[in-house]
Amino acid sequence: MNRLILPLPPSVNGAYKNIRINKRVKTHKAVEFIETAGWLATEWKRKTDWIMPDPRQKVIMRVWIWWGNTNRRDPDNIFKLLNDAIKGVLVKDDDVLLPRVMDFGIDRQNPRVELELEVVKGENGSERSAGISV
């Protein structure tokens, strides 16, 4: 399978800042990640001939995380920005994504996130695509 490899996104805690009461905006790091990941996803889409699925089709997103150090983290904290980055590029909207953390580890030289996508076919998801598993 041809995995999409992206830089490690900032966690939810580092992705937003409060600018006044009841107003949160994305940090510079968050915006930069979304732009970079969007371009990498676009390039990957072209290389793999990924076709954006119907907006009603669910997409399994298998995720492998390679942290840059041994600090304890919650793997779920990366999904907000990761989903935002591929929304509109690989899937119409991120509400169809079914994220699955497959594993995580340490790679001090190259912290990253690796993704595989699989379109779930059928109403109840019982039929899986025989096409591209990414």
C-alpha cells in the first residue's frame, strides 16, 4: 500500500489561541501544517490516482504516528488538524472519516504521520472497496 506521509501536526492544545472572549483562531503552526499537508495530499492523490469518494461514503483512515521524542501524548489530539488538512482534497468533508490509530512510536530524525485510506462501500459498510487502498 502506498501511504500518505505527512509531517506531525500540532496537537489540539497547540493549534488554537484565544484572541478575546469566546474567539479562538488557529495558530501559525496550525495554518502552516494544514497548507503543507494539503499540498502533500494533493501530490499523493495525483500519484496514486485517488478518486474522491461520494460524500456519503465512509472512509477508514488508518494512522501510524511517529513522535519526535518520548514525551507522553494522546494520539487523538492530532486528528482535528489532520482531518482539516485532507478535507476537500481527499474527502469531501471530514465527517465521513473513521480514524484508526494502528500504532505509534518514536523517530527522532523524522517525526511524521502515515495514512492509509480505504473507502467503505455499501450502506452498512459491509462491502469494502477492492480499488485503491492507500
